[in-house]
Amino acid sequence: MSSASTFQAPDARSSGPLAGVNGPLAGVKVVDLSINVLGPMATQILGDMGADVIKVETPRGDDNRRTGPSRGPDMAALFLTFNRNKRSIVLDLKRADHHAALLRLVDGADVFVHGMRPKAADKLGIGYAALAARNPRLVYGYGTGYRRDGPHADRPAFDDIIQGASGLAGLLARADGGEPRYIPTTIVDKLCGYLLAGSLAMALYARERTGRGQEVTVPMMETSVAFLLHEHLFNSAFDPPLGPPGYPRMFTPHRRPYATRDGYISVVAINDEQWKRLLPALGKPELVADPRFATIDQRTVHINTLYGVVAEQLKTRTTGEWQRIFDAADLPNSPVRKIEDLPDDPYLKSTGFFRHFDTATEGRLVTTDIPVQFSETPGALRYPPPRLGEHGEEILREAGFNSEEIDALLGAKSGAN
């Protein structure tokens, strides 16, 4: 690792024990068998917060190692963005000695994460009951498509499937008056990954009080439906319903970035005081006293008309002119960015959000900063995404394996350790 790296480990390619780590999860050891997005999202968050995350991979490795552009083998873009702050070891669980080695790692772990359906984990001998019998303090977590106690417990599910099943894809059809479509990001996987990380941390807190670990499952379907319905239950929050579900403000065709004379701008007013500032700023002060728009209950009824007024007025000036007007009125606003604009966004540049670092094998790379801030125990960028099996020897040595055992496990048949 070059001296230009923003990662904090003095030698992130041969780190040894995680001495000096100060994140809120410092000292927590995580054994991570997850692949793709949901699980790796969760364990990357744990790693960012100071946990020692051991990524256990098959000889083929996480499929995301081959998803997207790359400079070297098995180090593609999607792997890089979901797997910093982890160390990699290759274990082929079809081999008895590798399976036994995994169980020894679990014996010394605080958290175990996988991305399998429950029956598959049980079949491999790494279901919750089996591992909890070895390590009662273990916090065991995974994401599933559906709840384990329901009829779809072992149905396969991916982000697109749950976007369709949960109503998210249909929500876009209702908003646009068109066909259902997927939100163009893996929103379900990432949402559930964040929830899994937080839930595992809560289970660790519970263990500090009870002395016992537990199983934590995050079902993608129920998580997505709950996420969607917080505001959209609306009329159906009453029994019997007062009308169809759906928060009307979300469905007006004018709820979108507004066209200006030279681009687009986002601006919003939520409460009465903000509308009293926005309407005069738009050159429509007479609408402040209009009974259709004076109170939040009436604005909700007439939101399509009101947003239509906003849309028409915003066409009369440039984005920069509106920014100055809205800033002077203390109104939330922003020019509309494309994702390709973000690396040069002045605000993100001012906070150092994009972190650049050098690696010995992949050259110079970019990652995002840790968004959550802790005043006393901040997270840190310690390890770049690992090469397949890169840390196998040090992980085994730390776990108490002797040289003869390590040589046997890391022979040619075991992969790239």
C-alpha cells in the first residue's frame, strides 16, 4: 500500500491483529460467507465500524469478483465497492478439513453471516442450531427472501423479484401512469444489508446483557413492504380503510425535479411556514391565503394543482437564479445531479467524500467515505478489497492453526490462499 493511500492500516496487505482500531465494533470478529450484495453490504458496514471481517470464499470466490470492469482477475468493480475492510480466506466446504477449519474459526467468532436459504445452510452443517451448540455467544445472521416461518421460506428471491412482489415496481407505474418498472439500483438488497448490519449490532448489545447470542434474519419481502408502507398505508391505516392506500403527494405528476430555463432543480416545502416563503419566492404571494393551499390538510387534497403552479413558475428563471432566491428564503433546494457529476460535486469535494488510494495489484482506486460519524469511536478505512484468499495464512495462524495444519489447508487444491 502506497503512502498516498487514505486507508489507515500501516500495511493493509499484511495487517496481522487489528491493534489500535477505535471503531464502535473494535474487537468484534465476523466470519462472513455471504456473496453478491445484501450480505457483503452488511459486513462491509461492520468492517467500516471496526469489526474484523473474515470473508470466507469458495475457490471460485464471490461472483461479484467478475461483475463489471476490472484491471486484474477476480477484482471487478462490484466486488471492490462491497468488500473493503475485509480479509479473505478460501475454504472449500466440500472438503472435510476445510469444513473443520471453518468451525474452528466460528469457535472464536462473535458474528457469523451467510447468504444461503436456511435448508442449504443446514445441509452444509452450518445452520444456526449447529453453530450455536458450538458457540452459544454467536450472533448468527442472514438475509432471506421471505420469513422463515412462512410458506415461502425456501423460495429463491433476488432484488428484482422482491421489487415486483413488494409493490415497489408497481408504485412507479402508479406514479408515472405507465408500466411497472424496477428502481434502477439494488434498493432491496442494500436496504436489507443496512438493516442486517444494524440488527447484528443490536444483537451484540443484547449479548452483552444476557451473555447469549441469537439468530437474526432479515426477510427481504417483509422488510420492503414495511419500508414502502410507512407513508403509503395512509387511508388503510384505519380499520376499515378510509380509502385506498397511497400518500397522494407522492403520486402527483409534478413531484419530480422541476425544469428551469437552463436545467432542473429540486425544491420542496413541507410545512406551513415553508409554503409561506416558497409561494412569494415564486412570485405568487397571493396564493399564501388561498384556502386550498393554506393548511397541510388542504394542500394534500389539492397537491396536484399546487405543484403544477410551482412547475410553471420555475420555468421562468435559470437554475442558478432560483438557487439564490431559495437560499435567501431558507428553502431546501438543490440542482439536479447526474451520477457522473458526483465526483466533481463541490459539496462532496469539500467534505472529502471520495477517497482515492493505491494498491499493489489494482493500481489507483476510488471508494466512498463512511457516511456515519461517531464523535468518540469513528469508523475507518483500514483494508482495501482483498484479493481472493489473500489473508488465508494470517487468519489461520491467528486462529491457532500450526504451520503443518496451515500447509495442509492451503495446498494447491484449496484455491488461492
